[in-house]
Amino acid sequence: MRKKRVLLLSEAFGTGHTQAAYALAVGLKQLSPQVQTRVIELGKFLNPTVGPLIISAYRKTVSTRPELVGKLYRNKYKKPLNRITQLALHRIFYAQAASVVRHLKPDMIVCTHPFPNIVISRLKRLGLDIPLFTLITDYDAHGTWINPEVNKFLVSTPRVRELLLARGIHQSRIEVTGIPVHPNFWKPHNRDEIRAEFGFQAVPTVMVMGGGWGLVFDEGLLTYMAQWKDKIQFIFCMGSNQKMIQKMQADPNYQHPNIHILGYTHEVHKIMDVSDLLISKPGGMTCTEGLVKRIPMLFYDPIPGQEEENCEYFVQNGHAEILTSTDTLDRWFSLLVNDYEAVTSRRIQLTQQLTASSFDHPSHCSQAVLDLL
């Protein structure tokens, strides 16, 4: 019997969208060997030369002019892209999308980024007869995600469900599934084994993440953190930002047994298990992974737009706190050094909060997609 085929389409505007696609793919294969999955970053796949240039330009804009990103986000917040813009997007960057779909013959398409979602929606208007499911990978519902051709919206929280209902989406087309994370994040790991593997110390530990792109923190803030290095271990995960990695490695402030500077890593699930506090920008995937690991989080300088919305949701629900000044660091670092039990209690509290939620289950999103398939 032919296996069911699920095509997962993403884009490389940040790493979280594609990580969610891969997490869903792994979850589906664990639930059923009769499901075949394929993850594609569609723009890069169709335009291997132009695609990376566009991503690079976007990355530079996010780093140097985040207010422009926020302005665009707000201007298009309440409504989908108009038909002319959708046509231009399709013709310029996704002209061969239909041939990819015809070649792969999927039984279902799941989009984890708005752009392929827009393109597949347009193909459905032109006659493509394949179910389309949209996995919104943030804690907000921007207008670019919304198209009438989508058969089902898979959303992170009941709040996002309410936002879609307010936009006129029928309740039968919305399911709260949570954002999928790789099954590795749901497995507890032995702390001593992880410390031995990475050369970490058995002391209070802070994990600092700049996302997959390693977006730069305020260097003064990083230097201030390093002043606690005799009492606290710091694991700086700087993603693909090689320039920042080399700069930190050459700086005497960071040359200490309790300081570890890492590039892009697939071992985040292990590092979170030995960390007592996560300091990060509030990307949708990072937030979700930290939540799954029940780790207290401090959010720093969210990018205007979806990161601000992610930050607001997590702070309002007591899952995280905003890093407003060095006073915030002093308070948390002092707890780690002088009142470690208070930090442990915070993890227990997070566990209790999440156990009570309806979507806190490792296979929830994968099972929902399998049921729909």
C-alpha cells in the first residue's frame, strides 16, 4: 500500500519556521511508519541563487533596522496580502511551485511560513486539489497567514484561536495544537552525562541564546553577565554569527572555565537540561522549547512585530520576564547563587501550569495532522 505523503513547506526567514516543520515531520514518522514526509524551504529550493540573497538582506535589516520590520508587520497585520502582491510573489519567486507539487504528489501540504502558504493558496484557487494546513509558528495571528483556501489552521494557543475567530475564520477550521518541537525536547537527560559530554561544570548555569542567526545582544550586557563567571556558568549559543563568536573568544573577559561559547548547535535540548535560566530573544520556537523544558526565561530586546507578541504572551502568562536592566540580572543571578531552591520552585511551578494546559503534549500537533490525514 502506498504511504501517505506529507509535504511541509517553510522559508529560511529565521530558523524557527523550518525547525517546526522538521519537528512535525519527526513526530509524524514516530506515530506512523505509513507516513512519508518531505521538508522544503521553498524559496531557497526554487531559487538557490536569489533566495539566499533575499534572506541575507532580511537578516541585515532585522539586525540594523528592526523598526522597519516592525512597521511592515503592523501595516499588514489585519489583512492578507492583496491578490496583486500574491501574484507578484508567485511569479517572481515561486513560479515553479506547481511543478514541485506535481512531482512529489503529496496527500497533504503543511505550511509553516506565510509565503509558501500564500503560494499554495493561490494554486488551490487555480485548481490544485490537495488539503492545505497552516501551522502558525508564533503566539500571534498576522494577516499574511490567513487565506480562505486553508483547510485547517493549527495554532499555538487558545488566544491565537480567538484572534482567528475575530478575523472571521470558522471554528471548524481552527485547532489548538501547540507549536511542535523536536521529540528530543520531551526527553529528560542525565545532567551529569551532559556535563561530561560538553565539559560543563556542576554549578548554577545560565544559557544565553541569540537564535539560529545569533542576533547580537548589547555587548555591555554580555560583559556585565561575565562578571558573575566565578559563581555562575554561562553557555553562550551564538548561532551562525561567526563574527561575534570570534570576537568573544578573543576577549579576556570570556576566557574562563565557567564560560562556554558555542556556534549553531543541534544539542539545544541537552544544554537546556543543564541550564537553570534562559536569556534569549523571544522567537516562537525558542520560547516553545524553553517552555517544554520548564526553564525560567528572560527575554531581551524583542524584534518589533511577532517577537513582541510572543514576549507579551509569555510574560502575561507568567512563563517569562522581560530583561529590562542589569538589576534584573542581579536579582536572578543572586537567586541562583544564594537561593537556588527558589529557582527550582519556579521550574516546579512552570510544570504545574503546563500540565494543566490542554495542548502540553509532545505528539499533540503530530497527532492532529495524522488524524486530518
